[in-house]
Amino acid sequence: MAARPAPYLDDLNPEQRRAVETLDGPVLMLAGAGTGKTKALTTRIAHLLNTGRAQPNEILAVTFTNKAAREMKNRVGRHVGGVIEGMPWLGTFHSLCNRLLRRHAEIVDLKSNFTILDTDDQIRLLKQLIQAENIDEKRWPPRLLASIIDNWKNRGWTPDKLPASEAGAFNHRGPELYDAYQKRLITLNAVDFGDLLLHVLTIFQTCPDILEKYQRWFRYILVDEYQDTNVAQYLWLRLLAQGHRNICCVGDDDQSIYGWRGAEVGNILRFEKDFPGATVIRLEQNYRSTSHILAAASGVIAANEDRLGKTLWTEAEGGEKVRLIGHWDGDEEARWIGEEVEAYQRGTRGLDPIGLNEQAILVRASFQMRAFEDRFLTIGMPYRVIGGPRFYERMEIRDAMAYFRVVVSPDDDLAFERIVNTPKRGLGDKALATINSFARENGVSMMDAARTVVADGGIKGKGGKNLDELIRGFDRWRAIMRWSAQPGLQDDDVIDVDEPMPERPAGLDAPLSHIELAELVLEDSGYTAHWQNDKTPEAPGRLENLKELIRALEEFENLQGFLEHVALVMSNDTEDSAEKVTIMTLHAAKGLEFPVVFLPGWEDGLFPSQRSMDETGLKGLEEERRLAYVGITRAERHCTISFAANRQTYGQWNSQMPSRFIDELPQEHVDVLTPPGLYGGGFGAAATASPAAQMMRGSDLMEKASKADVYNSPGWARLQKNSGRRSMRAPSEARNMVIDAAATPAFELGERVFHQKFGYGTIAAFEGDKLTIDFEKAGQKKVVASYVTAANE
Ligand code: ATP
Ligand code: MG
């Protein structure tokens, strides 16, 4: 096939071009942040397609997040000048393994409609097993066991392959509990995250014919962020690539930040040994960041001992230095950053305006997000949280999804247990225990057990009647789903071929879409009514969330696809193009770039984390430092690092020290800012010591200024009186008290109110202390109740 023109190659430097054009044999691209590794990888896919080397479905490409996979698809599409007819094998390890496992589930005794458990389900299951063994849960918590098991799975160890060295785990009970857990999962037709990969690995290892088929099928394998693969992923890749060896991996040892989850940076260093004769390509030009940002990042990472070391340079000289600022506390920090985001948006200091989509706040720990969310709600700044407090983890969402799960997989016991008495159906513990033990004794699902127990009159009274009704409901919803799915309306995968096609369900004239079905399920089951009748202030917000859930379904073809998506993505990261500032964790930000980046919370104990500081040896600390490097290198033009003198963690106030990483920032690339309104302009000029030392002085001064404010507030006095403590260091608490003292009046739905920024509006919904208000001028917005007063007309 004659090669079509390849204009995309002109955008690459010679080394990148070599990575793209060396199509056969193993290729390793090992290079620093922002040097165009992902760009080269994407172009390589385009080139494979364009030269006719492979069809879209013959390329296996692994990205780190679902978002990265989507982006890559779009970019490849642009390069080859049109829409590619699907790249079904471009995704994360989890999504790719999910696909493979559904095809071959029976080999590991699963059915193809298996459920993917989330952490919550997983913990619940482990708890049951621990309780059944009469192990003291307090000393040996399920969470600990969960992380031990995850760790084993990350290493590719099934229960029968567990090495002797692990025998002592979890008070010597670990191995047997692991075995029991795996068996239980199989009975439940369920897998956890680690299983997705582990089962596929087992299939490849036990069925050479299947492995061979895929080895032949995937003619080209590409892996981004290779430094963060764990052992199981590494084995998986190595098996698949063994045939033709057309594998191209890209990574950066300085950005290995998932060691705590079993990632082995050694994988990248071992590549040349595993694939002798590999072409190794190094890139040195950074195209992302200005020289100050790059120098700051390089300065920090240079403090790590365990690294290959590399040079990076950029043509983007000059620009703004990395800015450093200290604050009194986390709320103050959030307030200041909010103002800075607005300032960039407007265009200040002679800069062009920078939109909200181009700005990101990257936090070390997800609890830090709360202060930003609250602040942004207050000032009406649109934001998106990625990987944060998760929509899909809310109670009502999990309940609703459990209903959907049972419709899709009636054997999903965990889902069934969750909703069998939600809303209340008069089923007591005794009734549930009866069903549970029947299920265990007869090796059937809870649903089947309930069916038999009810038919035999085993549950008396209202509870029995309601349960009977629920079971009939599920039968009907499932029949509707399956009947509506034919012919060819839905993905064939959904339909279990062993189950006969249902007759047209009575009363159903036309097929229902999965969206209509979902609404029907929530209504007929009484779940929607349950929240409609609930008088607590949260109820309207929960109903709103349920509506949002139904809206989210629109992007999917069927319920199963949606459930899989949620299980795999587990965060509210649906694409949305609206202008919003992004809040996310540093871990989730890997591979991304933003013109403006804020890095708050650079304090010892938070960043680097306490755990890494307590550890003996440098391993943990070095990983934190790589995380700092990842953070700074996300910034293209503006990077602001900040810290607070006081921070509330887990409900407790701590006095913070600036992060040791701040000392490692090369001074000549850093601009130390004076916190506004406290000391005029003199502070920066007086600076002679390291940035951290300067900032310590800053926080001392600040402490005096802000404390005076707080001490004089009525809230502080009341707090002291109430608590009887004299020297309580809780300034923000005091400040919140001031707001609380102003008292949030109890609003009513539909009430007309006044908001400090948006003016008049009427209340459309409540969710905790947040109100959704239809503003007369500003449209609908979510705001914090304490900034709203009753409209006085
Ligand atoms: P990270 O390590 O952070 O994942 P990376 O090495 O994958 O970074 P990319 O995201 O591919 O880097 O590229 C960084 C930026 O540089 C992108 O905006 C990309 O478009 C741009 N870029 C990459 N290569 C070139 C090039 N040859 N010419 C111009 N711009 C480039
Ligand atoms: Mg990248």
C-alpha cells in the first residue's frame, strides 16, 4: 500500500521522528517531562495507520487514564485526517483487561456479565470474611487486608502462587483469607480491580492458544507512562509482546509516583534486558514550560539520589518566575488562589487573559479540595473536580446503581443486599439472615434464595409481601431490558446467550431505552418516592443527583456499559467543555499540562506526606519529590507554590512548617510574594535566606496580624467560653463560628433570597449547606447558604 503523505512528521524533532519511524522491534523512549513522549507515541499510532502497517483494531495502546485515552483517539484522528473507525484496544490497563476478560470469563469460572466491585463493596466482603473467622476486626481491619491483597495482585500472585515469604501476612491469616475472598468473588460472579488484570494473566498463562491468538492479533503495542506499571502489568505486556516484539514504551523514571501501589520503576530500567536490541531514544528539549519553571522543577528533582539523571532545556526563555507565597491557613490560601484565578482570567500584570479551562489547582491530598470547593461555590467560580469527592460514591447514587446492577446481573449479591431493604420494606435482620443462610447452604444467589424462601412462605407478613413484589419487579425490569435490547438494539455482550429471550413483557408496547428503564426502576421500586417523602434538608439535593445520574446514562448505549464505565472510571470525569477551573490531585495530573498551575499545601507532613517522612530510608521521600517534579512540570507559563502556617487535618489544627521541597527550589527562579494586606512591600526586599526561611518569617508576622483579627471576633470569645479552653489554636474555626453566629436561616424551597454576589433569586434545591438558586440575573448557581439572606422587600 502506497504511503499517504505524512505532514504530522514535520511537527517532530529528529529524535521523536526516529521513535515514530522505527516501527519494527522494541523501542524505549526514556525522557523528562514535557519532551513530547506522548506526542511521539500518538504520532506513531497515526503513522502505523497511515502507512497501512496495522488496522485500528490491531493496535494495543495503553494510557494511564481514560481521559488520556480519549485525547489520544482524538489526536490520532486529526493526524490521519478523519475519524478512525474505533480504536477498541486503546485504553487503560483496567479497561483493556475488562474487555479481554468478558470474552474469556468462563476460563476463570466467571460469567461474561460479571460485576466489578468498588472499594466499598470489597471492604464489606472482606469484613464478612473476617467476622466469619472470629478475627478481631479492630486489630486486624478489613482495609489492611484489602491493601495486602491488592499488593499481592499487583505482583501477579494468585492464592496458589503466593510465595512462602507472605505466610505471616495479616497475623498469618492473610493467605487463607485471600483464598476465601477469591472463591467468594467467583460465587458472586464479581471481580475487584486487581482481578481484571490478574484473571487475564491467568488466562494467558494457562491457555497458550488464546495467548497466541492475541500475540498475533496485536501487531503493535504502545505504552505511555511506562514507569508506573506494576509487576502484573509488566508480565501481561511481556507475554503479549513476546511474539513479534513490536512494543514501544515511553516513560520517565523521575515521574514514577505509584510505587505505593506496586509500580516498579525497575520495569523501565529492565526494558533493554527483556527486549535485547531495543532502540533507546532520549529526548531533551522540553516544549511545555518556560525556563524558570523547568529550572525550578529540575532543581527539586536533582535532590533525589536514586535517578538516572538527564538534561532538559527549553527555548521558552524568561517569562514569570515560579511564585511562592505563605498563608495563615488553608482557607486563606483558597481565598487567595480564588482571587488569583480570577486575576489571570481577567488578564492582570500586563498578561493576556487566561481562561478557566487553562488553569488548574493540583493538591497532594484530596481533603485539600474541600477548601477550594467551598470558596469557589461562595464566589460563584465554576470548577470541576477530577478524582475528588466522587459523585458516584454518594449514597443515593450507589443505591440507584445497585438497583441497576441487580437488573443487569441478578446474581450480584452485594448489590442485592444493599437495596433489598432500601427503601424500608419491613425486612428485619432475621429475614435477611434466613435468605443469606439459604443462599450459602444451597450455593445459590441471594435473589434465587429470596425467591425460594418467599415462595415457601418463609418470610411472614408485610416484609414477605414486599419482597415478593420486589422480586417480581426485578424480573419485569430485566425482561424489559432484554426484550427491548433485541433485535440488535444493544451490544450483544449484554445478553447472556444461555438465558432464553423473554416474551414481550405485558403492557409494554414499544421497547424502552435504558434511560427510560432506569427511571422506571427507580420509580417502581419506590426509591424515588423514598427521597420525595424525606423531609431532611439533604433530600432535594439527593433527588437532583438522581436526575444527574439519569442524565449521565445518555452517554452510554446500555446499562451494562454505563455500570462498567462507572466501575472503571469511578469519578465524575465526564467530558464537559464549559469554562471551569480544574481541581485535582497531583497523582491524577500526570501527563497533563496547563498554562496556569497552583500548587497549594507545600508543608512538611502534607507534602511530603507524614508517612514518607516517618519512613526509614529515602524511598518514600524520593517518591514525594518526584510528585513535586510532576506538579511543577504540569505548568506551561505560570506556576504558584503556596503553603499555610496552620492547617486542619482530620479535624485537628496543626501548626505547619513549609515543605522541605521549598528549600530545594533554586532561588534565582523563584519570586517570593508578600501576602496581600499584611506588610506592604518591604518583606520581599529584606529577604536574604532561602525561600523557606523567608516564608517562615512571613508566617510569624502573619500570625500576629491574623490572630489579632480573630481574637477580636465575637465568635472567638464564644468559642473560648464554650470550650473553657484558653489557648486554643483554631483561628478558622473561630472564623466559621462568626459565620455560624450570623446563623443560616432555614430557607424554604421557592423562597426569594439575596446573595452577596449574584443578587436576587429563588431557591430551587438544597444539599447540605449548599443551595441551588435560580438567580434573576445570573441564572442557576450552587452557593453556600451562609452567604444568602432572605430577600427583604
Ligand atoms: P509528560 O512527561 O509530562 O507526560 P511528555 O513527554 O509526554 O510529557 P507531551 O505531553 O507529549 O510531553 O508534550 C508536551 C508539550 O510539548 C505538548 O504541548 C506538545 O504538543 C508539545 N510538543 C511535543 N513535541 C513537540 C515538538 N516537536 N514541537 C513542538 N511542540 C511539541
Ligand atoms: Mg506524556
